[in-house]
Amino acid sequence: MKIGIDAIEMDTPDFYVDLVKLAKVRGDDPNKYTIGIGQDEQAVPPSSQDIVTLGANAAAKVLTPASRASLGMILVGTESGVDASKSAALFIHDLLALPEWVRAVELKEACYGGTAALMMARDYVASHPDKSVLVIAADIARYGLATAGEVTQGAGAVAMIVKADPRLLTIEPDSVYRSASINDFWRPVYQDTALAQGKYSTEQYLAFFKTVWERYQADHHLSAHDFAAMTFHLPYTKMGKKALDLVLPTTDDASAQRLKNRFEASTRYCRQIGNIYTGSLYLGLLSLLDHDTTLQAGDRIGLFSYGSGAVAEFFSGILQPQFKEQLHAAEHAQQLTKRKELPVPEYEAVFSDKVPYDADDYRPDPAYYRGQFILTGVIGQERHYEKHQS
């Protein structure tokens, strides 16, 4: 039985900051951001947008009457949870008025959570072939203003429907995964900004990729030549390029050029949106499919997932005969084009206006209400969401 992604959609805030302009304000060479890190623009979420609203906005685009009727689970992978107990999946379940006879769960393991959700969904469908699963990978990456990690912030969500006989991409049963407890990146429960050992984290990302890729080749007797494209977890685009550079010397020139060209296509949304943690790999997959018109049904795509702490997984997917009909590149381009650019001072003000880590009531600024769903406030320590009529 074939199981995989039947449909995929994305959402990101309607505000962004230009990183060339940010670099100049910070006193940095813009090339450090656009070439050295590989980022051009960065999504800026107002406090009325969080993983619940972003996830619901993305999911609303991907759900159909058929997938609603067959829904068996809602899984949200995130490291930006809004509550230490209640699942973001339940907030989204309510906003989308989904059937009550489903499981609704939130999964956490840094940037690997979305992949954990995808693999759990695949296993569920294998034993429930008449059911579908809504998988959402949603995050807001925050490191702080004028910090070393500022240029790798971002916000967004990717939603996928996983089912039998998918029209987009099968998820092949070839996963190789590795886990080890390390301290390369973490976020204490009492703050919303991450802590990272940047150089060490990069080293571990590459080391984990190298080991799982080598084992994958040994276990499945496949090489880089067998892949039409490879996609990577992209906290910033240069990170994925460093991983791809480990592969290119092992294959022929034609395969290397093909992988390089398609890697570039997979980074375009990341360059405009930034880091969305659990969703970054799948944003890259969507970017590849939207921007590369030469891919064909039957092509094998490699996917490398990495979550600090750390868990890594490499697996592959096969494009299906109807995959092009499931894509909406024009709509995604329109969403990015219509965003409002924030001058650096306004970006800093929006970044600093956040839901506090205390018991005080809080209301977001209505001037920044955007999207189909919004957070209208935290009153009496309860979060209140509404459908927004723009």
C-alpha cells in the first residue's frame, strides 16, 4: 500500500523585514546575511499570530470535505507551544470545527517534531487505510534583537494531509534515524527566545547528516545518483548547502549539477520567510515543487530532518502521477508578494510586543490583525482565538 502526502500548504505572517536594511542598521555587511547566511527577508509575526493561528491558516487551505470526513488524527509538530499541557492541535481542532472523533496531539523534539508527526501519521494510515491524518508543522523562531541569531528568525506553518494512495508524494519505508543527547540548542520553559551554541550546532547537524546518509546508502543500496533532488532542514539556507556539499563529491557531474539546481529551488521560500523550525524541511519541499518545473512523476526526493538535542532522519519520497495538480505556486507567490514590509524600528516594536510569560491579561494590537484566524487576547490566563473577518 502506498502512503504519503496527498496535499500540502503553507502559511506565514503578512509582515516581513528586509535583511539588507536590517544589516545596515546593525552595522553589518549585507553580504553576511544574504550570502554568508543565505537569507533575504524574514517573516515578522505580530503577537496576534502564533503557532495556533498559523497552523489553522495553513490547515484551512489543505482540508477538503473528503479529508475532513476521513480524518483520524490531528498532529502538530512544534517547539513553540502555547501551553505546557494543552495541545495546539486542540485549539486548531476547535477553530476549524473538525470532527470530534479524532486524536489531537502535539509533538516536540526541536525541529524534528514535524517529521515525527509525519512518520506517526504514516504508521497510523498503515493500520487504518481508510483514514487520513492532518499533520501541521508550525513554529516561530526567536533569538532576540541584535543577537547573533537574529538573522535566522522567522515564522510560519506547513500543513499536510497524509493518506493511502496519495496524489502528491509517497513516503517510502526507508527511514534511517539517529538520536543522541547533546546540548547544541535549547529553550528553557520560562522564555520564548532560544539558546544555541552556533558553531557546535552546525557541526552536529553536519555530523548527524553524514552518519545517517552513509547508513542509508549501506542499508538501501542507493546513492546520490538515484535522487532527483535532496531537501534539507533549513534553519538558514547556507546550512543545507553545507550538507549537500558533503554529497556532491560522491556522484557524477550531471547528478551533482541536478542536485545543486534543485537545492536552490528548495531554498526560495526559506530565503523569504526565514526559519520555521519544525516546518523548515517541508517548506523546502514545497518550494522545490513550486519552483522546479522539470521534476517528473516517479522521481525520488531525499529528505533530511534534524532536530537539535538531537534527532536526525533521512528518508525518501516518490512523486506521484498527479503531483503537479496538487500544487498552488501562484497562490503562494501572491501571499508573499502582498506582505507588508516593516521598517526596522517598526519590526523591533512588533518583535518586542509579545504575549508575556506571566499571569497578567494581555491584548494584541488590532492594527496588526491579519489572516483567517487570530489570537485576540490572553484573559484570566486563558487564550482566546477568533476567526478574523479582514
